Amino acid sequence: MSKALVINGSPNMEKGYTAMISIPFAQGMTDAGFDVEMLYSSRLDIKPCNCGHMFCWDRSPGKCYIKDDDMQLLYPKLRKAEILVLATPVYIPLPGGMQNIINRLCPIIDPILEFREGRTRAKLREGVNISKIVLVSTSGWWERGNFETVIRIVEELAKDCSVEFAGALLRPHAWLMMQKGILTPDGRGVLDAARKAGCELAKNGIISKDTLDLISRPLVSQEEFWRKYVEE
């Protein structure tokens, strides 16, 4: 059975808006036959990378210098997963736990370098099954442009690993999916689209632009957002 690994970097874990999008997305992949595991960085003890001389590339290839944290549990899951989903709210730019995990991916990357399209790139080590990386991200601000830095980080990670960046599920002003603690009809439509996106990815290897647009569509106009929620 094909496997996907979802890593949610939100400190709010299951109660956050990032989980609100990533859970139905994962369910859509499950509906299409994938074995999906979801982990929360806040439940993991992941230390910052502290080995600037690239121990995992040069002195002990593929093995992390840090032996006493939960990355040792995460590495086998990363090797088995065919799809890696990084789910995160927009901070400045990422929550610390998610940044630590991304930095600690270095041992699964093989330092066999190529120069492509003006950039130096590597690839994943033999035995690492990841072929696609997906971003799920939420933001409190109105505009989609607020995601640009986070998208660039994950897209560059995929290119550095020589795997496909398979798209970004983006939900701006995510908190407007709820009113007084209750999911709105528009919010329900977003979650339905997120589930559809997971199914499309698992079945077709790609998420349609129409589905991604449904997830990120404005829930109010920019003018109304500023008038009602910012300027008051």
C-alpha cells in the first residue's frame, strides 16, 4: 500500500486551522487507498541541527549526529513515505518545530550534486521513497501573497531533493471559516475541497488547479475584511 506522511508544524496541533485543512486532505488520500500517518511537531522532541561540518554527509553518510531525539523515529517513516506533506501556519516564516524538522532532513539527502537551471541540486538517498512533497498552509491575513515565502521554502526543498513539488493547499484568512465556534457553509466547502484534493493527488498524482482555487478562494472581499476585522 502506498504511504503518505503528514507533518503538522502548528503549535495548536489538532485544534488549529492547519489541522482543519490537513485532516480532510489526509482523509481524501486514505479514501483513494493510501496509508496516511499524521504527526505533530509539537509532540516530537526535535533538536536544532548543531553539526555545521555536515557529519551526516561526510563523516557518517546518512546518519544524523544527534542520536537522542525523535528524529530517529521520524527517519524510518520518511524513508517509507511516497508523499511527504508539510502542513504549517505562516509565521515569520515557519514555526520553530517545523523549521527544525526541515533542517534535520539533511541525512536523507545524498550529496551527489548536479547543476540544473542555474542552481546546485542534490537528490534523496537510495532507499528513500519520497517522490512528491506537498504544502498545506493557513494564514490569518486576507491575501494569498502572504504565503509566498513558505511556498518558496517547500518548493526549494523539493527541488533540492530532486522530487516533485506537487502543489500547495493555501487557506488565507482561515479563521473566517468559523463563526462563533461553528463551521460556516463556506468553511465546509473549503474542507470538502481539501478532501477532494487528497483524493486527486493519490489517484492522479496531481491536484487540479480548480480544486486548489476552491480551497484558497476569498471568503469575503478585501475591502470587507479590512472594514470589519482590521479597522474596527
